[in-house]
Amino acid sequence: MTPLFTFSRSQLTPQDSYGRGVGAPIHACPDDQEKNGALCYPLCKEASPSYYGVGPVCWQHCEDGWVDEGALCRKDGSIETVAKRSYGRGAGYPLGCADDEDEDAALCYEPCKDGFYGVGPVCWESCSDDRSVDGGAICCDTKDTCSDKITSLSLGLPKAIMEGILSGGDPAEITKAVYDALVASLGFVMFKCDA
């Protein structure tokens, strides 16, 4: 099988990468909001007695000498009862990631180190100026070089397998197709050298 494309090291290089874990579900609220259930709400206003939030409502605490009975305050030792002061604070906002985390597809990850960018659980090395085209796991000098390499990787093995199936049972053709399939699969191995 003739290679679909040939590449020189001067045209492309594999990108370095490292894992940053599976990520955590979104779980945080901005500093000016509080988490209640699975939503973030604005903080309740300052007052005396203070307010506390329950979902979309801020309720005022009972004054000293009064017993908290949910939406009501009852004077201690009496049946005298008053409704608590309350106000709405909106329907809430979705949870997000903490300020020191990156969000990707509703998961929170630690940020990648300098010179790398995150895609889900993987931090990929940013492409250098001389190979500025990002092709996923490879950096290329042109978009065409990246496209050709990706096409070569994705078509080489299936083409070799198809040729083996269509060989008509000829042992020499099957052997050649197996060899070509191995050569095509080696195209997925791109060594990253420091020098």
C-alpha cells in the first residue's frame, strides 16, 4: 500500500499533554451569592435582626424573646404571634466553578500550567510560532499539513483492512494487507523528542 501522505518533521510535531483528572461537577457560587440547594442566590440584606435565606426567600430572624415557628414568630410564653418579615431574592442562578477552577462542559478542573490549554481532562501544549496551526494532538506549519495528517491517520488502517478483505483469499495479498495495516497503525505513534 502506498502511503496516502508523507510528512517531514519540519512540517508537524506532536503536542505534549498531561491529564488533570476527571473533573468535579459544578459546585460553587460567586462571592456575592450563596449556595442553596443546587442554585446560587444573592446574599440577604443586612438588618437587625438579621435575615437568612431559604431558596428564593430571605426571612428575618425573630427578635430576642420571640420563638421561631417557621414563617411566624411567637412571643415566648404567650400565644401572641406575628408574621416574619421576608422578601424575594429571585429564582436563583446555576452553580459554576470556583474562581481558581476552569469550567468545561459543566465540570470543574484545575487550570493548566503556563503554555498549555485545557480540553476536558487533558491539558495540551500550545503550538509554537513556527508550527502555529493546532490540529488537536499535533501542531503543523499549515492547515493543509494538519488536514493531510489527520486524513492519513483516519484512512490508513481502514483502507489496509479493506484491501485484505478484497484480496480474494490470496495469501500474498492478505500478508501484504496485514503489513500495510501495521504500517498504517504506526502512523498513530508520533514520538515527541526534546532535542
